[in-house]
Amino acid sequence: MTIDAKYWTEAQATGGGRNGVAKLASGMLTVTMASPKELGGSGAGHNPEELFALGYAACYLGAMRFAASSEKLGTVPEDATVTAHVGIGPRSEGGFGLKVKLVVALPGLERDVAEKIVERGHFICPYSNATHGNIEVETELA
């Protein structure tokens, strides 16, 4: 597979990684990082899983809008939402892994149309393409 990247961004982490600072090269966002209490940290900051959840939710909603429009499946309502739940924990093979559950609300759409939009969103979304076969991703249509 070849990717013709049309956009690049750059971020840098300093300090202890999960317990340090992460910032965009543009200067538009700086985040204090802290491991969550559930993983032995202070919880007094943000963690990579939170940032991944934000990105995946926004990207997937955009992908569904693109799919609906470009494939003439209907219109994704303005009040549509994607809630991304991201979990982290030890893998049976060693190391750590992620799990994702995307809860999608497409109010006002017929269920069969909504299901098609949800399905096509995964085909288009770069987060879904990156995680496919690597991370367990469950999608729930609310």
C-alpha cells in the first residue's frame, strides 16, 4: 500500500513520556502527561489513550460524513456523535495492548442507512485502517 501524504504534523514528548510533556511543533497545544491511577500513576494529567480517543472519535465522525456524502448514503445529522472508549492493559503475549469501542449516534436516520454509514466509515477512516488487524475495535450503533 502506498500513501500519498497530503498533510503532516509534528509532536514532541519530553520528560518521562507518560509522565512528562507532549506538545505540537506549531505551539498550538501543550499537554501535561501523567499515567492514570489505574496504571500506578498520579492521574494528574492526560495520557496517550485519552488523546487517541479524542483523535479516533473526531476522525471517525468525519469519515462517516465523507462516506455519506461521497457515496450518496444520506446526510449525517449535525447532532451525530461518536464516543470512543479506549482501554489499555497487558497482552497475553507480553507487553501492552489497546482495545477500542466506538459508540455511534446517528439520530433520525433509518437503522439500515445508519449501519451502512458506520460500515463505510471504517473503510475511509485512517484510524480504522491503522488499527485493523492490530487492535480490537468494536462499533455500537446507539
